Amino acid sequence: MKKLFAVILTLFILIFCGAAADAAPQISAHSAILIDAETGRVMFSKSSDERLAMASTTKIITAVTALESDGFDIDRTIEISENAAGVEGSSMYLQKGEKISVRNLLYGLMLSSGNDAAVAIAEAVSGDEAAFVELMNKKVGEIGAADTHLSNPNGLPSDEHYSTAHDMAKITAYALKNPIFAEIVATKTHRIDDSGAAYPRVIKNHNKLLSMYDGCIGVKTGFTKTAGRCLVSAARRDNMTLICVTLNAPDDWSDHQNLLNFGFENYKMTTVIGADIPLCRTDVIGSDGKSVAAVPTENIDYPITQTEKSSTELSIYPEISAPLKKDEKIGEVTVVITDISSGEEIFKRNADLVADCDIECVSKPCSDEGLFQKIKSFFSIWFDILN
């Protein structure tokens, strides 16, 4: 009996340990989220919709707002104002009257977390901070970050300056699509020679994950006494880019490594349907027996786990007639991702199906054939009524 109990206990421990391997990690952060950058799928969430201070991760918004502003010239040289040079907090040590390119200010903003760079950029784009902050709030609204509001371009504490982990993940996914932004935040060290200073500035990225974590591509650190330690990171592996956000996280470096590992180990980016890959064939009326392949107009990729499955549902138009042009719509495909055990629908999306080639009419003009069929149908109806 004791031997049997020992076997059962061992089996229980093995099963428990096996389940724990896939369990979400315990983290220090008050608020956190892990998402796939392309689809927005949430892989982990902890109080991710709670509005909190986000410190210098604000500068992600500052950078993308500047880069996408009308008439923005990244290589423009500006003169640093007394207002910008005197701003408190983290700094790239700008001096009043110094002349420097906006490009180098962006590096100072994202690598050194320069509050002075943030104000200088705001003044360069909009003339003053207040006008630039309006642009920032407009930008986050366009992105769909409804729980974010900015009162400055640098992240200094304010009751009217807040975001959520979820919003910051959305904003970062958007920002990383900008190639200049992506290049800057992935840079470990940058040398500035154009400021006219007696010696060049060499600035280093505060984001240690660029060296600590395989596949890390950025993006931004942050800290104030109000916000605590804040961090936004992104990493790319196996055709999948993950974005992790932690707010008020005492052990943020470990939190991010554990969460990113969890995402990469448990999710796989899967191409459910591929653009131009035929899903079926269908006959074409008036083509003398010819058929056409129905192909999707786009890839549908989605990160799924081993406990999920994908399926497709095809809807082809009932009568497809010649002449038919390549890429003409002939139906739709619906992609569905479900949980295997519960049957819960996780993801659903439609895509158009189009013809893969031209199909010409055969024997007689298709318009004549269509007219003949209509006349035949008309007289058939009257024949049935009279009889």
C-alpha cells in the first residue's frame, strides 16, 4: 500500500510539474502585459487596464509624434533654448545656445532618456511644449489608446499624465512600424559630433535587455518615485515580435525576461491561410468545363498554442460565369481559432477569395447566353401557368 501511494504521489508530482512549466510566471510588476505586436493578441495580463504613471516610457509617444508630424525634418539643426536646457530630471546635458540636429535629439531622447531632449524636440516641432502635448494626445487617440492622457513630453509626474500597460503596448506596436523609430531604439551606443561641443557625446542606451535578452529590439526604460520602475521591451524570434510592458515593477529586468520566455515558449506564429495559395476550385459557367482556383487576397497569421486549433470556412458564390478576370472576387474565407478543450472562439477573421486567372467565354458571347437563359426562363413560367 505504501509503495502504491509512493507511485501515485510521484505521478502527481510529475503531472503538476509538467503543468507548471507552461504556467504564466509570477512577476513583481503592479501592472503588466505581453502582446504579439502584429495581431495584438494578449498572451499575459495583470491589471493591464489600470491607469498609472508611466514615467519616461512616455518618450515613445514623444518620438513617434515628432516623427509623424507634418513637415518634420529629422536632419534640421536647432538651437537649444534656455527652457530646454534647464529642464529637471534625466538629461543628455544640452546647453543653452547649443546647435544640434533633431535626429541626435531623438537619440538623446530614447537612449539617454533626456528630458531636455524631449522639450527641445517639442519646441522644434510645435514651437512650445503645450502645442506639442496637444499633438501627442491627438496621436494616442488615433492609435486607439483611450486610457492615455499626456501633460508633458518627458513623463515627469502629473495627475493628468497617465496611461495603462495595455495602451503602452498598443502605442509601441504602432511606433515600431516606423523604421527610424525602430532603428533608434535598437541602438546600444550613439556618438554625437554635430553639436559644436569641445568633445563628442557618446550616449548609451539605458535598456539593458538589448544585451541581456536574445532577440531584443528595444524599446524604453522609465523611473520616477511616483511611477516606480517602468519598462517597455520588444523582442523578435521565429517570425514573431512580442511587446512586454511593466509599470511599477521592482524587478523589471527579470519580469521581462520571464514574460518574453513565456510567450516564445508557448505561442507559435502560424500561417492559417496564405495569399495566392488555392483553397479550392470551382466551375465557371460558359467556359466549356473550365474551372478556376479560389485564392485568398492576404495572409492570415496568428500566434496559437498547442491547446488551440485553426479551421477555415469557405463561401463561394453559387454561380460564377465567364468572362472572369484574374483577382475578381468569387467568395470569402472565414478563419476561426478555437480552444480545443472548451471550444471557445479565440479569433475570427474574414478574407476575400479571388480568381487565380482569367477565364474567357467559349462558343458564344456570354451576354447572349445569359439573355437566352432569361428568355427561356420567362417562357417556362408562362407555360407552367397556362397548364
